[in-house]
Amino acid sequence: MNAGRIRRRLWLLLAIPLALILLAVPAGSIYYTAAGGKACIRCHEIQPAYDRWMESTHRNVECRECHGSIFSTDAGFHLNNVRQLWLHLRRQVPERLLLRQQDISRGLNARCGKCHQQEYAAWTAGPHHVTYNQIFLDPGHNTNRILSDYCLQCHGMYFEHGIRDLVQPVALKGPWRLVPPSIHPDEPAIPCSACHAVHQHGEPMEMRSASERAADPVQYRPSLAFYDRREQLHFTAAVLPLPDIVNGTRPVRIAPDARQATCYQCHAPDHTFQAGSGDDRTCVGVHEGLSCLACHTGHDQNARASCALCHPRLSNCGLNVETMDTTFKSSTSGHNIHFVKCEDCHPEGVPKRRQRTAAIP
């Protein structure tokens, strides 16, 4: 047998398994698509996750839309699947399959944006799109306050380790750097899944008429849920408590809006429970009793139109509220819009309410 025939046979022996592998890709994809989520539970110990998905608002969204498909160009995605298969064969699958930081880093937020385009665009334009660089490598913050594991409760909550495994040095003197090469400095530190549970029980949202929207403008979604890194679980806003906040010794009225319980998980007072302590923004003064979402819109947290939602063009004292000296007008104002009182601008006494004899044009 000459050398040419031997080479051809060797190429044929290599080509056959390669062809089978290449054909397995579309075959696997077709099977995966046709079987839907059931294709997953035949191979993996994710029956509980599948059951929750079947009762969630995303029950009509196929697994591959969020978790990736066999045609994904991300090599890390396929390597992770191989690793999961190896653990499965060795019977080393963990009791709970959890969403990890590497899953977030592989574009999970962008996958949410494929369907929720307006919400995604608003989130990317708002303060909750803050990056790891802005949070953990900020010299202004790090020179005044030492980073701790507590920071990870609200920023980088899916990171599986402690603060020393994320940032070095943990000290008041830098320069600081991110330790894991897998986390890019410009990656968002507060992902969509920080406040939204994809597999949370609930009904898909339906189209509502104008009259239905007017009767109930805020349709509470059960998927609004805060991810607690300690428990590694999402807790829906309905079970999250609203804090008892005081202003001095006086209890502060808080709007009974269950949605803002999610906000309070991060924007909370310190151990004194005083309004304005810690990162608390609970309104006192002229705006006491308002919900966070009475002024802050959706995912971008924009409050530029909040005055016009409630106020007429002129206030009770005859001034345009949007020109008053508050942080709404200028961030350098000494009158924070959350805590401003009439007495702050009228130290010599609050004028009596104007008696209007005609409507203001």
C-alpha cells in the first residue's frame, strides 16, 4: 500500500468523526428547539428551575433565548456546558443550580434587552447602570471608606467570593485594581437580575385598554424581586418589609407602595433608622409620604418631570416650583428635594396660603 492511499485513509478516518460532530450541532439545535425546556430536564438536574419557569411570566420564552443556544459563538458558553456535563457524569452536580457572575458577564443583561428594549435602554441611561470601575475603583470613595463585603450586597451581588477577591488593595491608599480577569471594569455592577427574578411565579402581562390603565396605572409585577447574595435567592417585593424610619423621635410616614421595598434594600438608613442616614432618601418635609416611584420613572430613575406630575405651574406661595432653590434645580443646592421643608426657604415664617380667585392660566 503506497503512502498516498495511507494518507487518504487517515484523512477519511478523521473526517468521519468530524462530520458527525458537525452534523450533531444542527441536529442538537433542532431537538433542543422542538423539545423546548423539556430537552434540558432530560439531561440536567434542573427540574425545580423548569417547574418555576413553567409557572412564571416567561413561560412562553424558550430556554435558549436567555441561556444561549448551541449556535452561540461564545466559546466560554460551550466550555461551560462541557464542564457541566462532566460534573453530571461524575454525579457532582450541586443541590442548587445558581446564576453566577460569569453568567452575568456573558451578556445576560443584553439578552433581557432583546425583548425589553425600552426598559433596557432606560436602564443603560440611568444610575443603576453604574460599572465596577465606578463603584470599586473610585478614589474619592476608597480614600475615605474602606471597601468591605457589605458593598457586595448591592453592587456585584453575584460575585461568589469576598471583597478581597474582587479588589486589591482593601485599604485607604491605592491605586486599586480588579482582581478577577473575567470582570471587565466597564461591566455593570447592578444587573437586571438584581431586581428581577425571571423564574418568579406570575402571569404573563396582557394588553390593557386605556380605561384599565387609568383605573390601575401601576400593575404590580411579581417578578420585581431583590436578589439576596447571602441566601442566593430572589425575594419578591411583596414579602420585603418597609422600614420604620424616624425624623428625630417622630415616626416618618412612608407610602404603602410595596414596590419601594425593593429600593429600601440598598437605599436604607443606618442603624439609627434616621431619615437621610446611610443611603436613605425617604422624603420628609413637603414631600413626606410620597413613594419613591411617585417621582422616579421606571428603569432610568429620571425625576425631571416629577414636579409637573403633581404641581400646577405655580406653587401655593406664587413661585414656579421648578425654579425654587432645591437639588431639583441644581445639584449644588443646600435644599435636598427629599428633605426640603417650607421653613428652609422661609426662615422668618411660612407665608399664608394664597387665596385664588381664578384659575391660573
